[in-house]
Amino acid sequence: MTEVLLSLKGLTKAYPGVVANDAVSFDIGAGEVHALLGENGAGKSTLVKMIYGLVKPDSGEMTLRGAPFAPGEPRQARADGIAMVFQHFSLFDALNVAENIALGMENPPALRDLATKIRQVSEAYGLPLDPYRTVGDLSAGERQRVEIIRCLLQDPKLLIMDEPTSVLTPQEVEILFLTLEKLRAEGTSILYISHKLEEIRRLCDHATILRLGKNVGECVPAETSASEMAELMVGSALTPPERGDRDFGAVALDISGLSVPSPTAFGTALRNVHLTVRRGEILGIGGVAGNGQDELLSVLSGEVQTEADAVKLGTDPIGQLGPVARRALGLLTAPEERLGHAAAPDMSLTENAMLTGATREGLVKNGFLKWGAARDFAKRVIKDFDVRTPGPENAARSLSGGNLQKFVIGREVLQRPEVLVVDQPTWGVDASAAAAIRQSLLDLAAGGCAVICISQDLDELMEISDSFAALNEGRLSAPRPAAGLSVEEIGLMMGGAHGMEVAHV
């Protein structure tokens, strides 16, 4: 039998109105890659926060190498050999790699010595890093390397990873998996959280499944199909999205010769972008994070304005219109950053429904806000998109990331857009919710809406897209029919590599 590194027994944590973890128990073996699976709101984040010392359990106990383990803060967890790579990077763009890593250390050495160590460790694990590069100039994959190397410099016994491949190309995923397999061979345990079940099947030795805060089962991923694991997570069989037959109509959105400087020092300028999407069509746009996705969405939403003719809704030039005017005409957007950009964290779901739905849902009359109608609209989003929350008066920040994502997408879909642009629509969302969101986009297209889906999830893009283009360094490749494209071809297009045609450059 494998030696137990960390044992959880009866861990319970409750918040007002919800039990996040209900007597959860399982063991993680030494040198084991252990998956933690569950729907959004199942309690995964709360559980790993208790392991890492960010949250104190109400009851239950943990043992590490047979000794009682109850970290009061992350510093204590790190001292005991627990390291964590969070889904959202915690790096300062203006500092270099070595400076960022030093900030996460209790007693950092001189920067020159630390830089040498970073080179040694990063090359030893196949994740080479230049310690003197400015973080703002790094790709998303390289930023993740910084987070991982920062953890590895602690010589961890347990590495917790939360959605580690969500911003990586297929080629970068392969490099990461080789690194994790090397760590496992050296005896490091890994607690791996991901909604990508085929990754779980390939990488993980065991899996624990949470549902509504409870441990509802375990499995050996290599011996369990992705659909079987998904059914364990949701408690019922999943229905795959139905594409149906669609006829494309007139041009709904046209971008011609769009060049926009980056609004920030570490952003990406858009360079001579051409784009056409028709009614009933879903255009998938892939690209590694940081290649112009945020800038493109800002231009389409009206947050960044251009020459009037650079963006046309049908035949009408709208480049100089702001977000409210574009929404009134039917061009709606859902940005990637859900907490702070798509939703105001401290506002209720009712207030957040009002923010974008005021015009199209008729939530304002004679200058007065119709809060009853806004509350009804929020309730409809919650019901139709299965948002797990006590009610519409709860603050946006009180929702799990996946449930807030469902609310943000549902709020836009239910406003019946003529054109909908979504960025990372199922980021951090469980398999069941992802299928529902993708089906809602397919249903919109079937009703004549033009959809632009910007995503780093290649499976998602291939599942719903009619056409595919890739963003690289602010340039958009020539759209190609999605049917027949291989994952390898798409990965190369996303990386801007090796002879892939780029339009109008």
C-alpha cells in the first residue's frame, strides 16, 4: 500500500445559508496524483483553502505524515511542505521573474543567487525561465511557469494545482504533464483540480468526487470513462449539446482593417484585423492568453472606440458608439474577467442584472429604475441557468467562480442579442454547466444570432464553432471551416507557428 501523506477526516465548513464541506474524508498518498472533482459550488475551493491554511474548518481534522496538521495561515502550510498554484495568477507585471518569486519567499536570498537557482530548477523540470524577464512580457503559459517554479523552490511534499491547463496550448499542456510526471516520480504528491476529464484520466492515479459539499465517491480515472466521471459529479447522465442544422444569413458584424494600440503598457495592440460573421454562424477564435483577446472584446463592446467604419453592425457603422448604444442595437458582450469586469463584486445579482439589462429588458422607466422587474430578470437567469445561490439579493462575490460565470452568460443570452461576443464562456465551469452554456450558444445561433466565441478551450471551440480563426500577437488568422481541423493544427495556429496562413498582415 502507498504511504499516506495527507489524511482528511470529517472536514466540515459552513457559511451562512450553505454547507460548503460536509464531513469530507479521504487520503492522498505519497507520490500520488490525486484528482478532486465536482460541479461548481461542490466545495473544492473551500476544501483546498483549508489544506493551505486560508480557511479554518468548523470541525474535523487533518494529519500530515501521521502528525496533526492544522495550518493557521498559508505561511505555516508552506513551512510544512504544502504549496499551491492558484487558478488566478498573483504576479506583478512590472517586476521581473526573480523579483516576483522573491516576494513569495519568507527569507529570499540575494537576487543574483535566486536567479541562478531559478535557472537550475526551471531547466531541471523542463520549464525554462529567464529570471530577468519582465512578467508583463510573458505569455500565460510562461506566467504559470513562474508560479510553479516559485512552488518548487519550496521543495514541496504536496503541490495543489487549480485548473492548471485552462490558459495553455496543447503543446504547453504536454510540457506541464511531463513536469508533473517527473515530480510524481520523485515522490511529490499532487492534488489536481480540473474540469477537463480526459486530462484527469491520463494524469491522475485516484480521484475523489464532491457533490453539494459531500464526498460521494472515488474512482481510478484510467479505469473510468469521462462520461462516467461526469455522471458521478452531477448525479445524472449528461446530454451532449445538439448542433442541429443552421442556415447562415446576412452579415451581422463586419470588422475591416482594425488597428488599435494597446491601452496598457503590457497589453497587445490589434494589427489590421479583418473579421466577418453572419447571422446563425458561430465563429470560434482561439489564442493563448495575452495575444489580443481582451483588446478585441473591448473594441467590440464599445469600451474602446475606433473609426466609425472600422466596426459595422450589419451595414451600420458603430465604431464610435459606446457600450450602451451598442447594447440597444443588439451587440452584447461577456468579458473573460467575471468578477470586476462582467460583474460588480459587492453588488447583488439583482443590481448586476440591472447593469447590463436596463435597456433591452426595459428595467428603466422615465429615469426611474424598476427594481422589481430587475429582480424578476435576475431570478429568471438564476432559474434558467441553474445558478447555485440562495437568491438574487446575494452579492456577486458570494458565488463560486463557475456559478457566477453561469449568471454572467445567462444574463446576456436571455437579452436576445443580435450579435453575442463571449470570452472564455466556460472557464472554470464544470462539465454539466459547460454543456448547458454551449447549448445556449448553439440555440442562439439557431435563432439567427451571430456568435463570436473567444476561448482557449479547443474542445469547446471544435464542439460549437462553424468557423475558426486564431489570434497571435494581435493578428487574426484567416478563418477556416472548423470541421476537419485537427487539434495540432489549431495549436500551431494559436502559437502563430510554421506557415499557418495569417490574413491581411
